[in-house]
Amino acid sequence: MPESSTMRPLTRPDACEVVDWQCQQPPLDGAFAAAIGNFDGVHLGHRKLIAGAMAHGKGLAPAVITFAPHPRRYFRPDDAPFALTDDADKLALLAELGVERVIRLRFDDAMRETSAEDFVRKILPALGVRALYGGADFTFGAGRGGDMALMQKLGGGVGISAHETALENHQNAVLSSSRIRQAISQGDMQEARAMLGRPYIISGAVMHGDKRGAGLGFPTANLLMGDYQHPPLGVYAVAVAFPEQPQNAVLAGIANIGKRPSFDGEAVRLEVHLFNFDREIYGQRLNVFCLNFIRSEHKFDNVDALRHQIAQDVESAHAFHAQTNELSV
């Protein structure tokens, strides 16, 4: 795993090939040791799986098999936002681990109706899988009829060795995307970071806003939240990286995630104020690292009261950054 800072621009190296595949397509070329799962967040448990595939050797290239869209989004399209990464960051995080191919299986009606037996005997061989690493709780096939025990039972018959991995940390605590979502929903950024192996990141292109922040003396870059898991609405100490300009330093700042009740807002957005920064960045993609929850969002009686509170929030964020000493402020 990389030894560099956990706060860095997320960019996908060209060496990582991304293949989109769906049922009935021709078989893929190559022979792979693959880790399989949804990999939402690419957390420390996922990294254990990938490390197994990376270390397998025996002439097999390391790969990851994942699903698009996420099966939860397929089965429950009206669910509230829950993603821990968007597609671009997910690919960047997988690629930086040394994965040579990411295979995105199209999760559609045909995939939903594929039996567990056919998944092992037909789908995996068509993808070039010769060794497969899955979590102890990984299920697959119609009605979730398959698990790693079935994978091990059937895999040998089609030349696939199956390896079950316990997704736990050194304290035997389960590492899961569900637990990370819970920590984020409660505003516990430190707990989420401990399971992710990095801060929770919200990424997106800077959009034009109504410039209310600039009018208050605190200009902001505005991002839509999309399908990201929402933390509690409020103010956060953040850091920001520029994946399209990875040579630029990671900058300290403060962000509000909310509906801007003082201005009768409705849609949840992320508004970032960067310290000592005055460049034009509309349209640029940002990686926003959510580091620490400062306070909940609430409505102010007037603009002066809001301006005063923002100034206090900025002081709190400066103090947090100075205390952690992760960035220059």
C-alpha cells in the first residue's frame, strides 16, 4: 500500500485498465487473481482483499471485480444517498494499490437473474478469473444464493481457487461500508477515517453559486452532494486537493454541508472556503477531505449574526488544522 499522505489528489494511473462487461458479452483476454465486491469506499477491509490478489502470484495479474450500478441502488432506487466514493475516486483508489484491471460488471436484469452456480461456472471463467478473493460476508447470484463456501466448492471444477478473507482490523472489529456510513451519518469523522484508512472524501466539479459567501467575506467553492452519504448538516474542517492539477498543494479550509436555512435553501450542497486562496476554479474537480465536525447547521436571525458565526467557525477550523499539524495553515 502507498506510504504517502492519506490526503493527496486522487487520480487514476494510465496503467490501470477499466473494462465494462455484461452478461452475454465475449470472454475477456488474460488470466487474473481477482478481488471481488462492491468496494464502496475502498476501505481497509477492501484493501486486505486486494492485497491477497496482489500477492497471489503464479503468473496471474491482479484485478478487481466490482458492480455498476451498486446492487443496492439497483434494487432500491429510491434509497437516500449512501455512496462513500464516486466512480472516479473509486477507480483512483483501486489503481493506486497496483491493480492492473478493474472489471465493472453491469448489474442489470440479466445479472440479477443469474444463478449462483452460473456465476461461478460461466461468468467468472469468462472474465479470466483463476483465483478469487472475497470477504467472508460476500454473497452473489439470484436471491443471494451463493457465498464463499459455494465458491470454493464449485470453483475447482472450472479452474478457480477461491479464498475467503475476514474483513477485520487488528482488534477483530469488522470493517464494513455499512459501519462507515453509520459513523459518517453521526458526524464521527475520526471513526470513519480509522476504517477507511483516510478521511472521508466528497469530490465533484465546482459549480456557480449565488456568491453569498463572497458577500459575507468568505468566498466559497460550491459542489453538489450527488449520491454521497450525507454527514450531519453543518460545518466541518476540511482539506482540499486538485486532482486535475496534482502538483498543487493540498489546502486547508472550512466547509458547510447543508441547505443554507438562513437563505431558505432546499438542496443539500457542499460549500468550501479555502484559507489564503483567491484563484478562479469554476468547473475544476475538487477532492474535499472531511476532517472534523465543528457545529450543526441552524438558521440565523440576520446576516450580521451569520457573518459573526462564520468568523468563529473559521477560527475553530484554523485551530483544528494547527493542532493536527497535517497541513500548512
